[in-house]
Amino acid sequence: MAKKIWENQEVADLLRAVATAYEIKGANRFRVAAYQQAATSIEHLTSEIQDLWESGQIAQIPGVGSSIAQHLDELLRTGRSRHFEDVFSGIPPAVFELLKITGIGPKTAFRLCQGLHIKEKKNALQKLVTAAQKGLIRQLPGFGPQSEQKILDAIANSRLKKKERRRMLLALADNLAQEVKRYLRQSPLVLEIKVLGSLRRRCATIGDLDMAVKTRRYHQALEYFLQFPKIRKILNRGEKKTSVVLSNGVQIDIRFQSPETWGSMLQYFTGSKQHNIHLREMAREKGLSLSEYGIRFLKTKKLLKTKTEKLFYNTLGLDYIPPELREDQGEIEAAASHQLPDLVKLTDIRGDLHLHSNFPIETSHDLGQDSFLTMMRQTASLGYEYLGFSEHNPAQKGHTPEDIYSLLKAKKQQIDQINRQWSQKLNVFALNSLEIDIKPNGELAIPEKALNLLDYAIVAVHSEFNLSRKKMTARILKALQYPKVRILAHPTGRKIYQRDGYEVDWEKVFAVCRERKIALEINSWPERLDLPDILVREAVRAGVPLVIDTDSHAVDHMQFMRYGLDVARRGWAEKKNIINTFSLAQLKQFWQ
Ligand code: DGT
Ligand code: CA
Ligand code: CA
């Protein structure tokens, strides 16, 4: 029998299931977190875990500790892990079906399955709905009519969202596109490859991949593409284009085009649809018609072929419009009056202000995996000037205010020490920060005295996400009044496909941030991308400072800056709007 090839996503899903099983069994939360972290790391790998395993590199994956690495080795070698099987024992498979519903956690799912005798995955959800409709859930210990209704609502809601969920996260689409590009580049027929559609516009989620290949021999180039090993099904094929589905279910629409009409084709298939419709209306008023082949003058019927997109836009009397802005949100008007923003670039970034090291301060949430020095070196290799260590605050449970103070003091001393030893050599300066929980009443989760130890504080909501808009606004506004607070992290709390953001009165938050020079974070973590682009645009309009952070828990995550940058650009942000484009001296002055 052919040996099973493990996909990254499959392994990540399995590890996440192990974490859940541990959680149900009441295992220590660090163990649960270790499995979750390993799952996330594997999901974000840019190489295949199967390949890493074959070259003996599993233990080197950041976030995969030695014991998990051993279990994975057994899994990839033999197709099973006895350890994982032990962890799963006694947990009905149906639990994992129920967990797909947002709002049902591991322990609830387990209690429901046990109480209602739902064992198998098959029809598990339907059985749960039937039980709820018969009023059986409210009779279980710990449940009532209200929680029964909540479960029904959650299931209905998640069915609604299912369709939407088939879209991929930007980071995943990016990796996939890279892989296809690597393949295409090997052919000498291929002169250039471009990603188009929503991926080129850098949307947070991507429906399908649109690509274009510049070639003079499109027939052969198309044939070559169809040999890509991951193609599962060819949906249609024309002379110059084809649509296929890959083994992971993702669709690719790809076009093969000669250099003469390259510009118009890029423009057309980058979209968005709304942008193109608006552009066509505008062109028509000027006596022009637009297509993927160029610009036609209606009077003379003459077709102007446009080699570049710039020429295309300029011919219409517009400045070149960066793809991220092409959403028909005023960019066409701005391009006509030469008022497009000069968007922030990756090379403008001078530091990363939200990083989790592994320095042990007995944190309330997950600690990072790498040392201060490792992260400083990575900062240097990214060409930045500074970084900020912002682990989660020490847990309040089990610590007195004095304990917390001394843990944070020890951290500050260590950072001072490392700056003395390494700053000059690496040309990188480390700042001492902390990501502090905003408690439901708006107080911060560390004693006020400890704030004095920090260069700046990051505050964030990590619990009780479902407060009313009024209470959530009051909670955040209160937190923003504390001294040293300079960043509000992942301001809406959304996690794409996992949790909607909470409601906040942004006008009020914007006003306080502007006045107190508190930056709203654009968190680059692929599931977060928070602030979302629409709010970034509003914040930019309101003159609120922003910061693009990676929130890295390992050095490998520091490359995600790119995704936060994408969001910033989609929100029309310029360099001057983003505080981590400032030099360290400028930043200190800004914060004075
Ligand atoms: P997605 O795939 O849902 O994330 O979003 P897009 O924007 O990539 O949309 P897609 O893949 O349907 O189409 C790619 C681009 O092609 C789209 O942004 C605009 C352009 N386009 C040009 N003409 C048409 C048309 O007649 N219909 C559609 N759907 N798109 C068109
Ligand atoms: Ca698309
Ligand atoms: Ca498409």
C-alpha cells in the first residue's frame, strides 16, 4: 500500500484535536497551549512537513517541542501515534463535530455528547438539533432553556457562515500562489507571472486564485501548467485560459497572454469588479471602451493596446492606482485629481513593537518561544532599528502585586543588560514593554506602580468579548487613561472565521487615541488582521496614529509584517500614519 502523505493542514488539525482532548481531560494549560502553538506553527509553515520530516528537521520547526516532535515522527513513520490515541481515548468522535460550531467549547461539547449519548461524527449536529428541539438539553446538569436556545442559534449561525468559510486566509493563498509560481518559473516559455484578483489586492480572505502568464507560446505554456502535480480536476480549458481545482480544493483561474496586451489584462483581472465597473462608466463618458485587450476609441474604433497598467490608467487621465486601493472607495476620483495617498511600504518599517519572548514572567497567556537575543538578531537581519518585548502580563492568579512587580523588574534588568551587551554590535535597541489584559471593568491587570518599569505599555482585551457596545467602549476608554499606555492591540478582537469583533464606539476611541498619542494596532497575525482595513481607513481619516505589529511568538512569525502592511495599504495609510516607520529617536520624541 502506498504510504500516506501528510498535508500540513491535516497535521495541524490533528494537533489541535489533541489539544482539545487534553483540555477536556483537564490537562495542565501549558500542555494544551503547546499543542495549539505547534498546530499554528505547522499551519504557517512555508515548506511541507512531509519534506521536513524526510530531511530530519521536524524538531527544528519553531513551536514544536521535542516530545511533540517525537510523536509526529512516529505518526509520519507509521501512520499513527500511540500517544495521540491514548489522549483521544474515552472521547467520542462526535465531540469534534460539535466543536466546529463557534460558541461551543470543548468541555460543553463533551458534556453534550455524554449527556445525550451522541458518539459518532456522522449526523452528530443533527442529533444535537433534534435533542434541543425536544427540550432535552435543558434537562442536562449545568444547562437550561437559555443555553439550549443559544446552542440552536449558534448552529444556525454557523450554517449560514459555512459558505463564506470556504474562502482562504490571505497567508495561505500567498503560499499556494508561491508554489504555483515556482513551478511555472521552471518553464522557459514563461516570461512573467502575476497574481491577480483579490490576492493582488491583498484582501484578508481569498475566494480563488487568479493568475496570469506572459508568454509568446500560450498553447505550450498552458499545456505545461496543466502538468502541475497538484491539479485534481480541470474545470474548463480554452485556447488562452483554463480553470482547475487543486487537490486541496482551491480553484485557480489562469490566463496566458502576449506582452502587447499585458497591461490591460492585468488591470482587468485584478478588479475589483466594482472598480472596473466604475472605470468603464468613466471611460464611456470620454468615448472609450475598456477590455482585457486594451482601450478602444469608440469614434474611430481604433484599439490602443496597453503594455503596462500605468499606460492604461494614464490614457484614461488617471494616475496609476495601486491594486490595494481598487475597491471603488474614492480611488478613481483621487487618481483623477492627483490625490492618491503615497502608501506605506515594507521598507519604511523600522521596528516591531509587539513581540513575545520566552523570558519567564509566569504569564497569563501563552509565552513566546525564543530568547531576547534570538529575537534581537532577527530584528537586525530584517534591517530594523528597534524591537519591543511585550509578553503577556504575569497571571494575576497565584501572584501578589509584589510578585508581579518583581517578575517585571527582573525582566527589565535583563533587557537593560542585553542592550548594554548587544545593542551596538547588532545595531538594534530593545524596548521593554508588556501586553496587559484590560479587565472587564477597564482596569489593567498589573499594579499601577509596575507600569513605571516599562518603556511603553500595550493594552488589549483578552476575555469577556461579549460586553455591550457601551460597556466595551467604557472598558477600553478607561484602560487608555493609564500612564505609559501607547498601543491598543488587536483593537476589535476579531479572529477571521472564529470570532466576530466586538462593537465599540470608534469615534470615542479615536478621539482619545489622537489626544493621548496612543496607536491603534494593525496586528499582522493572519487570522487577526486587526484593525480591519475599513477601520484603518477611518482611523487614518481621523488622524489616529497606527502601528503595524507582528505579535510574534517565535522569530519565524516576524515575517508576517507583510500582512499587516497589506491591511495598512488597503486602509490608505501613508508612512506618516504608522509610528513604527519612525526612527527610535523620532518615536521617543513622539511619545514624550
Ligand atoms: P475572490 O476570488 O472572491 O476573492 O475575489 P476576486 O476579486 O478575485 O474575484 P474573481 O476571482 O471572481 O475575479 C477576478 C477579477 O476578475 C475580479 O476582481 C474582477 C475581474 N472581472 C472582470 N470581469 C469580470 C466579470 O465579468 N465577472 C467577474 N466575476 N469578475 C470579473
Ligand atoms: Ca479570485
Ligand atoms: Ca477567479
